[in-house]
Amino acid sequence: EVEVYFASRPHGSRLGALASRQSSVLGSRAELDERAGALAAQFPPGTPVPVPVGWGGYVVHPVSVEFWQGRPSRLHDRLRFRRRHADVAGAMDDPAAWLVERLSP
């Protein structure tokens, strides 16, 4: 899944992921630009870009999400979006799959 997803990303994003040593201290912007430039020459558009070691992600299927907006009175607005069928991973973007509930603060 990681390789398929990585290949679906724009070419520049794949190069950027390969050039970046994410969250490590960077000496200068020029250092990053040099790495990216070298990779762009090595992997021109149309050339497969290898997936960086350790690059990946997670697929998250939430069953409940809460949003709240604070008020000075502490009578906050709270809305919970809850899956009608928590065991179904598909149709996450189907509005009918979500129940909206207003919660007490």
C-alpha cells in the first residue's frame, strides 16, 4: 500500500520526501535545496522515485470525532460526529454515515 500511495503523489512531492530527513536539524536551506536538486537530476519526471526508508503512514477509520468552540462563559459549543455503523470502514465521506450530536459542555 505504501508504494502504491507514494507513486500516486506528485513527482515533486516524492522528490521532496526523498530529499528531506524529516525533523532532523538542517544546517541551511541551501543544504536541502542541493539534495533536492541532485535528486531531481537523478530522477527526472517520468522516472520512478524510490520510496524513502521508513516512509509510510497510517490509514485511520474514525468512529467518533468531536469539535468544540470555547466561550468565555464556559458554555462551550460541542459537536460530536459519530459513525452510525462503527464496524463499517467504507463510505467515510458519505454524510449519511455520520450522526451529528450536540453535547453539553
